[in-house]
Amino acid sequence: MPSLLGPFVRSRLGATLLVVWLLLDGFTCDGSEHAATSTLPSSFTDLFPHFLVEPEDEFIVKNKPVTLTCRSTPATQIYFKCNGEWVHQDDHLIERSVDPNTVLPVMQVTIEITRQQVEKVFGLDEYWCQCVAWSTTGTQKSQKAYIRIAYLRKNFEEEPQGKEVALDQEVLLRCHPPEGVPQAEVEWQRNEDVIDPASDPNFFITADHNLVIKKARLADTGNYTCVAKNIVARRKSTSATVLVYVDGGWSEWSKWSACGADCSMWRTRECTQPTPGTGGKDCQGLDIQSLNCTSEQCPQTVSGAEDVALYVGMVAVALCLTLLLIVVVLVYRRKKEGLDADVADSSILTTGFQPMGIKPSKPENSHLLTIQPDLTTTTTSYQGTLRSRHEGTGKFSMSNGPLLDPLPNGSHTLHNGKLNQDHAEFVSRLTTQTYFKTLPRDIANASYGTFNFLGGRLTIPNTGISLLIPPEAIPRGKIYEIYLTVQRREDLRLPLAGCQTLLSPVVSCGPPGVVLSRPVILSMDHCSDACLDNWAVRLKKQNYDGAWEDVLLMGEEPVAEPYYCQLEAETCRLFAEQLGTFALVGESLHMGAAKRLRLVLFSDAYCSTLEYNIRVYCMDDTQDVFKEVMEMERQLGGRLIDEPHVLLFKDSYHNLRLSIHDMPQAHWRSKLLAGYQEIPFYHIWNGSQRYLHCTFTLERLSLSTCELTCQLCVWQVEGEGQTFSLDFNIAKDTRALDSEFMLMDSSSTALAGPSAFQIPYLIRQKICSSLDAPCPNGADWRMLAQRLKLERHMSFFASKASPTSVILDLWEAQHFHSGNINQLATVMADIGKQEAMIFLVSDGEC
């Protein structure tokens, strides 16, 4: 019989003939039928197939196909029919077994339905499938399973609206969720917390998804959000602010006071039943009443001799005070006249001596008087303390060779015994050379120095940008002048396309083309969520023609290339064997990719008018951008009014919204006409506008109002949000708060030689010689990388001539300001290397 079914299931005509053939009495066919049933139990021929598993309704989520299953016993064949058409035999997955209890054959068939198959059906309401099972007795059809494409629209048909309600009043917030298949389930949130009517009976959610607050309480004030979700997506409505206010009420009148000397008595009441709150109205009417007393209740007073004596005494005291004041004034004037005469007479003492300003002569190179180094010799070994070079500010560091650390003002370096020019001369001289064409004239965002084989470090303060030049990176006998600078985004336009966005500052180090023996390490901030599953992060480099080219894809760096990156939570470490201009560009792989935005609030430091402005900056979470905004606000006279917050901004094409709430309406009002302000998604994602901000203009009703309390909310539509709770005095200058967040870096911008490193040069050489050689028990550079949690970069380290030196370079770059050399010594001791003890040797022992 299976051989006969093949041709029948390929057309509707064949299926019809098959059913007619199965219903004929006697089944007088050729021997093939008997061959199919000869091995089956005798009772099998008397049974119709019945279904153990029938196909059920399914939803296709995105492009994932669904599987329909059908199981029947006893059955010789099972086929699916979808929308009236037989499914091709090759599309069936068949499994045969025997029921151990009944010894009847069991057949299970599965098929897959794709989104394309469902979408090809036009003019039909729904796509359905059912299976048909055959036995020697007859056929049986299963129930129909409907396959639908699941979706959830983005826009709510009706969103909740904000309300101001009185205490104990009923509140109705309406919500009609977006259309979806399957139908969306609805839940309500208050201030991002899910509302559970079972735990709080004051809330009730109706059958049509509306939220009812039976009696408004003060605690019910907040932002309410309607959330719709199904198997495809989760949507959030615009938050509706519910403000529960309390109108003031009078207390009972107090008792009448006793009758006073003016023949009146009074009583009071207070606006405390209840006290007005959250913008509620004050009590209307008088809080004090007075009433004239009757003549019998008035106290009788008669002026007597005692009152006359009191008045006379008061007059006498006033006369005495007046006379005393006159005497004091006369004495003061007489002394002043005498002093003027003495000064006039003393003028003869200065005869022949004309006053003149005497300034000592200043040597031409006075700034060199404090340092008298011998610049005529060059040594190849370091003779000095083996401790960290950051312990004492009173000592000054020795360098091996003709290089010295920068002078205290950080503006000079010494080169072959001669003082370099100042910043302007340095930039002017380098501008004439081809490799310095793109260096901006912004000296505040640049650093430079002169280095030899001992290496050093360049740092741009308060930007998170530094360049570590390890020992031996510059060939022996070479001396390079190296610069490091941050390029302004308006000066350089990176070609960004599609979902690409700039994740880091554009940093230049040079001059390009210098010969390096080993990679330097460039550290710079980035603003991605550091999840490479969400991003394709590329390092871009500007070539000599000014064009940008990709030099590596993060996570797929070939170890033999001249560039390698380590992406940390907030910082990128770039190992570069060539200098140039670099930037990190990210391309989101899906909507879960997020950039970190730093939200910073500023206001006017001084306000003498009724209007008051609050500026909300939405910038990339990198230190260089924050530094520029702080400097710009200082010039504008602004002040920081709250701690910066970080917001994850996702690639969901949704805009950023900003709103202000909960201001005391009796003292302040907002001049914003709409309920919120909005920054378009592409303005933030492209990063083309460096200082994106919104301004909220508030107006106080009186110049005497100085206290401001409010909630300022910043959130991405259908995404994450942050809330600033502001409570401050606008008349109080809090600009001192700025320094807490600037973290002013007072260290030198250029350090040359051993002073730039925490690990002394000789100790470093001993560690490298000890760990570079492979050790049978694994106590070598590989264990050091594991203890420092750098095992992900083993292949890169192994490709270098000295893996240990590269690991120590990375440790130096990560821990320049916060590193504890004793912790590194502990790691060395754990590995079993005695060289760790040399870290703890004192200066005297060295």
C-alpha cells in the first residue's frame, strides 16, 4: 500500500481516488496490500486510526519557522494538508514505532511552516493545516491548526493622560494597547514598578485595560505607564503624571482670649485640617477674629504718680545719650585734625628721596637655575631608587640620558642640553612639516615631549587620553619629539553610514612614520556598552591623503598586524606600532546595542530676574566631551546643580524625551508649552552635534523665591530613563561642586624616563628574563596574564618577542594613577618567582 500512496498524494484527484479505493468492500487488490498487512496483528484490520497528538495553533515570531506534529495509531500513512493543498511527501519527517502495550504501530509526522509560506496565501483570512491518517480500515482527519504571523504595532491606540486630582478622588487612566497577534497583555507601572491589584486593592484594572485608582492617596502621585506585551515585543506608552493635591482646611476656632487693655479680645484658627500639599489651594478666609469687649469686661486703668515718674526717667536717659554722642564726635574730629598735621610735617623726611619701583634683574634662563644637570653624558643603566617614582614630591627624578622630566609648569622639556621653545613655537615649527598638518592650535588639548629608548608617557589632563611609550620602543640612539592631541569633531568629518556611530574621541599621536621597535599603548575613553555581541567595533585610521580606512575589527584582530585593541568597560587600549590619527566607530548589529550618554544639568550661577534656566546636556560618556562642556559653562557663568547620570541609549530609532514635573505651583511655573522636549534619535546617534542640550525656562512668581524643588526626567521612548530629583537654593553659589566631577589632574602632561613608570627599569628587565622562558609547571608569562585577567589576549602576547614586557606595558597603562606595585609583587609571589621581593626593597637597601 505505501507504494500505491505515492502517486495519489501529489494531486487532489489522487487523494480523492485513494479515499474511494479505501472504502471499497473486500479490498480485492493485488498482493501488495497483503504484503503491507501481513505482519500486523489480526485486530489491526478492524481499527480506524485515532490521533495521539494533533497539530495545534502556532504563531510565527519574526522569521522563525514553526513545527506541526501529528501522531496516530494504528496508521500506515499520515500526510498534512495546508489550506486545501497536500504538503509534498519530501517535506514530511516520519518516525515509526510500536506501542509496547497494544503492539500496534505508531506513526509520527512533523512538518515546518515558514513565514514565506504563510505570506504567500492571499485573499484568505488565516492559514491552516491538518493531518490525515490512513489505516487498512479507513481514514481519519485531525483538527485544524491555524498558523498566524505574530506582531505588535508600535503605537498605542489610546495612551494615558496626566491628571491633577484631589485627595480621595477616583482616578481613571485609559489605555488601548497596540494592535497585535496574539493580543497583547497589559500591565501598569508606577514609577517603573509594576502595579499588582492583588496586593493593593486600591488599584483596579478593568477588562478593557484601563487603570482605576479608587481613592487617590498622596502616595499615588507618580508617573504611570501602560505596558503592552506579547510573544513578539514589549511596548510602553508615554508616561502620564498623576498629581494628587490636598486643599487646605481650617481647624476649629480657639477659645476667645481675655479682654485686653484696648477693650478687644481675639481667637485664631490654623490651616491644618488638612495642610495644603502638592499644589493644593490654601484655606480661604481669615485666620484671626477680634471682638470688642463690653464695658464691664474692660480693665479700669488710672494714670498716677508712678506713670509720671516713668516718663520723666525715660526723657532724662534720652538726653544723656544725646550729650554723650556729641562729645564722642568732637573728640574724633579733633584727633583727625592732629593726625593730618603730623603727616604734613613729616614730609620733610622724604626730601631728596623719590619713590621708585626696584625690580631685580632676571637672568635670561632663570627657569633653569633650580636644575643643574650634566647634559654631556649618556648612560645606559639607571642609578637610583628602585621604588615607585610617585612616592615623594620633594625628590626629583633622574633620567638615563639627555632627557629630563618637564619643569614644574609643564611647558618646557630639555633636548640635548638646550631648552625647547614654548608651546606656540613648538606648534609653529611642527606645522611647517607635513606630518603635523592636522594638528589643531588648541594647546589645552595637546601634549608633547622628547623621548629616547627609556620611553615615557604623554597625558592630556581630564580627558582619559594618554600615550605610553614603553622602554625600548624607541630604538637606542634615536630621540623623538612626540605629540598627542584631541581633534575636534567639527574639524574632522568621519564618513559614517547606516547604523554607524562614533564611540570615542578622535586622537592624533605622531609624527607618523617614526620607527618603533615595539608597540606603544594609546588609551582613550569610549561610550559603547562594551558588549561585542551587540556591536561591530572598527578602528579607523586617517591616511596621509586625509581619507579614513578600517585597520581592524574588534574581536577579530590578527595578531601579526601592527594594531591590536583591548576593549574595557569604559576605556580602549590600542597597541600601535605606527603613530597616526585614530577613532573607534561602532556599527550596531541589532536594536540591543546601546551608547552611554552622560546627562549633566547646569543652571545660571546668579539670577536677578524672574526667569531661571536649567540646561540639560546629553553627551557621549567620555571625559574629553565632559571637560569641554564644563569649560564652556564656566565661560557662560553656569554652575553644576546635580551629579551627572548615565543613560543607555539604544539603537531603536526612538527619540530622547525630557520633561520637568512636581514644581511647587504656588511659587514656580514652566514656560514650556508642550508636556516635554524631544531630541531626535539621529542627532544623538550620529554624534555630529557635540553639545546637544535642552533648556527649561522656569519663572518664579516672586523675586524672594529662592528654593526650587522638582523632578527632571530624561528617557528614551520605549527605552531606559533617568530622573533628577532637584532641591536647591538658586541664590546659593555651588560652583565649588564642579571640581568634584572634573577630578582635576595636576600631574605633568609629559613624563620621560623612569619617572613615567611604576616598575623600575632594572626590575622590569629581571621579571621579563624570568617569565619569558616557558616553564613546565606553567609558572611563566601565561600565569601572569591569567592572574591579571588578561588571558583573552594570550595569542597576541605570544606573538611578541617578550610577552612579559607587553603584559607589564598594559599593566602600566591601566594603573598609572591607581596602581599598587605591592599588589603586582603579590601576584609575582603567587607565581613562585622570588623577583617579587625586590619590589619591597627600600631606597637605602638599593
